[in-house]
Amino acid sequence: MKNKFLAKIKWMKSNFRLILVMLFTMALLMVSCAMSDGETTLAMALVAGVAGGKHVVGGPLSTDVAREASGELLLNEIDSQIVKIRPMATPVDQLSRCAGAKRTGSMTVDYYNVDTKPTSASMKDAVPEPKADADPSTMTKVKIMTSNNDIFDVSDTILVQGVSGYEPNGTSFSLNDLVLYVERKEETDGGLWVTAVNGKKVGGTEGCIPAIPKNNILIRMGRAASELDVMSPQFEALPQKARNFCQIFKCQIEQSTLMKMSNKEVPWDMSDQEEAAIYDMRLGMEKSFLFGVKKKLWDSTKKENIMLTGGIWYQAGKVFNYDDGQFTQNEVIDLMRDAFTGNAGSKRKILIGGSGLIGRLNKLEYSKMVSAGENVVKWGIDFTELRSKFGTLYVLLSEVFDEVGMPDNGMVIDPEYLQKYTHIPFSTEALNLKASGVRNVDALVLTEASCLVLRYPKAHMRIVMQ
């Protein structure tokens, strides 16, 4: 131990000058970094070159030094910065950014929607109860007309909702509803000639079609082919063309040179102003993305066309109406039923609404059939889960509905079919207004040209209080 201690003393004596230099350098750094307000500045110095350049003295070149020496050298990750600025206030804009946008080479976006073929129709006329003295052929084969004959074709089977079928003996009711088979379809009026799969026995005639009331619901089921059938009636789906306009969203930030140079009680610079501007810009975009009206508007002052984007509120293919008053759990179940059935959407959707609608949902005491789960963070947003047998809703308050006078309304959005198109990605551009002689200010312009579309309208639903 004594030998080690003596060795350390000997090393310190031989390197005494080096130790003094290190201590002196650390002291200089501490003094240069300390300020009266508790703030810090860069310890190294920036020296101007002979041709106007800048050189770093006393330390390495870091990102902080680069930003101080040349604010335009390093590029900010604008998209990642945007999604972190108050995402709860702009859920639709936030969702579209996190889901990813498609670049478009035009301000006009044409897109196609593929809908599903309807599965139900209603009876236009009633089918009377068969009589024992009637012609057997008229009792076993009947021509029916529906509200939408086009959705049915030869070899289709049809479930007659609410009309009981019969057991094989034809005299006693079965647990199944009546099922019809389409044998032929009229070319003139589209009428369907059907026979009963589980019909009743009338007199000595089996397979008779029982009475079917007017307006009774008919459900299209699967096709039934015979052993020798090679072909089947054709099925083609044509996508429907739709259009939206990209809107140019802009926001300009300016700070005078004197404002920049002035001492401030609290730190407030261009980056703080930029964050506030982005938040205000996103709020405006959120309202346009929801409730904007698609229009190409002529500005007589600028002598230019202004393109306005259409909101997704008007693109939704379904509407759920509820009565004014206390929201009940039965209405919530009906709401979720409409949101998740009748379309090929996903089983996890987003419900955004005004304070009135969210308040009604919060006042309910949920049972096991509909349960309010824990908070879930998705796309940078803190949602509340609402679960049912139909699917799961991610619920969030959107004060935009309050601002536009719709606090009791809301919207169910399927994130799988929400698409953003971007012609100009979100970007910042520094304006040199000093050099152009306009104003002695530092200026930034925020720009984005984009629009939102619902690729499958039936998967989305408006919630409206009557």
C-alpha cells in the first residue's frame, strides 16, 4: 500500500503542470457557462473567417454549435415534431399523420370506393296464404317482387326473416325461418320465381310457400348449384369514383430583430412561436378536414382559384340518430351495432365527439354487455375503451365539435379506411424579408397542401342528436 501511495505522489509531481492546465480549463468552462439568470451558453467561441465564414474555437463542432452558427444548416424533422404538439386536440389530423400519407402529383385527388353488395331487401307485395283448392303449381312456385330485385339472381337462396319454416312433414313449424330458392328471374321486370326449401303441406301438395307479409325483410344468402352446373350468374363489382381537393394551409411567423435582441423575463424565441403556430394551424386544419366544403373558389382580388378541401363528416356513409335527453345503455348498444355491422370494416374504431355526447357516455353505468375499459394510448393519443360484443370503440373528446356548434354530435371513424393525400408535405421556409427590404424581421412560413378521404364510406358513421 505504501509503495502505491508513493508512486501516486511521484506521478503527480511529474505531471504537476498537466494537472494545473486541466483544472484551469475546467474553471474557465464553469465560469463561461454560468450566467446571472441561471441560463447557460456555449463554452466554445465562434470566430469569423476572412471570407465571412465561422470557425469553432475551444471545442468540437456539435449540433448546438451548428444551430447557433447557422440556423439553416440543420433541418428539423417537421413531421415528427408536429405529431408531438398537443395531439389530443386534433385527433383526426394526428391519426392521418401517424397512419401515413400518400403523395399526390396534383391538387385534385381522384380515388375509387368499392362498396359491398347489399344483402337485404323487402317485399313489395304480400304473398297470400295458399288454399287447398288452388292449382298446386301456383302454391309451390310464386313470383315475388322486392324493393331491390337486382341484388338477387338465379340459384340464390333467400331467408324470409320472421316467417317460420316447416319440418319435412310440412305440417309442424321448425326452428328455422322460411328459406326460398330462386329458380328463374324475369328479364322484363326482374321478378323472382321462387320455390320453398322448407315449405308447408297444403292438402296433398308439399313444399307450398306460406303467407309472406308486405314489407317483410328478405336476406340474401349463398348460391346453391347443381352437380352438372359449370357456370353461375356473374358477379362484378365496379368501384365508384370520387374526388377531393387538396387545400393549401399556411401560417407565417415573424419576429423583429429588436424583439430577438431584447432581454426577456422568460425564454421566448422563434421556436416557441413556431410551436404555438403549428398548434393553431393544426386546429384550423382539423376543422377543415372534418367540416370543410369541397369547392374551387375564384378570388377576384388575387385573380386566382382557391381550392378548398371537403370534410370527412359529409363523406361518411352511415348516420346514427338519437333523441335528446339522457343517453341510455340501449342506445349505446344500438350505436355500436350500427357502427360495426353492415360493412366490412374493422372491429376497432374511433369515436370522437363533442362534450355533450362524451358527457352522456360518461354518465352511463355499464354492464357486462357494454363495458368501459382502461385508457389506451394509440397514435400518440390517450383514448378510453368502450367494448361490446360488436366491437371496440376508442372514445375521445374533440372540442372541435363544440367550436362548430355541434357538442352533442360525434363521428365513428375506421382508421383502416382513412386516407390522407399530400401534395406539399408539411414544411417550413425561411423568408429573407430583410434582404428584400420589406421588414426588419425573421420570418418563417409553414405550409402543407393535403386532404383527407374516406376510402370506404360505409365503415364510418355520423352520430347526430335529433
